[in-house]
Amino acid sequence: MFRSVFCALALMAAPAAADVAVQFTEGAPKDSFRIMNTSACPTGPIDVTIDLGASAAGLIFDTTGSGAGVEVFQPFELTAGSAQVTSVSEITDGDSQAVLRLSDIPAKGTVAFTIDVDDTLPVSSNGQIMVSGAEIEGARIAVKTASTPGSDATFDSSGRATAAWEACVS
């Protein structure tokens, strides 16, 4: 009896899995990225890097009407969680990387932004202005703090990357 109660209490205070997921969604004219804390614990201060450089289709951010992108362009725009964003790296036309410094993502919270993403393939199934899940496959995210190396993950063909995060007590 005592052993069962002890085990139950130990499980209640056990570290919980805390993941940070990034979901890419193709949209017209704006594509979106949702950075989600999938745990019941806040993340605390973190940096989230989205690196499109290793994507299957050589994806880039298309932020201006002149430069590396094609046709439609959209600059970076925060759409959710702006209070948690302390800074964003400069994202110029043709860049393949964005870094968001966040004060925290609350439990089950989200930070989201829109931007245009184009592929650089000479021939692609959807044309260069529309990005499929298969085209973002291979792109990476990295999640870290000032004091930890953090964790990284690769986007799958559904446009999602999930990085394991520090355990928390929930």
C-alpha cells in the first residue's frame, strides 16, 4: 500500500516532456509559421531558429518585390504572441534563416508570424510561389537558451518540426 502511494506521488512530480513545435502552413498570399509550446510548463527565455537552408526545395524568404523571390512577396509580420517576442533577426529578401528571441512561451502557448516563402527549384510541382510539405522537408529548427545548447529538429513532409525541450515539473 505504502509503495503504491509513494510511486503515485513520485509520478505526480516527475519531469514532463516539454516540446517546442513549429508548424509551417502554405497560404496565399502569406505563408505562416506557428511556434508552439506543447507542454503544460512555460519555456522561459528561448531562441527559436528556423533554417530553411537544408530544405528539399532550397526555400527562401521572399520579403520584397525585388530580389531573390518570385512574384508575390510578404514581409515578416507577427500575428500571435507578440508580447513574448523580444527581438527578431533581420530577414532580408532571399534569406533562409530567421531567429526569434522570446521571453517565454506559456504552457500550451503560441507565437506566430506570416511571411512569404518561395522555393528556388527551376521546376517544381506547385511553381516557385507555393510550397508543399515535401518541399520544406529537411529544413530545421533549433531551440536554445543562453545557458543550454538546446535541441533541434527537422521539418517532415507535413511541414512540422518538433524539438524536445527541457523537462519541467508539472
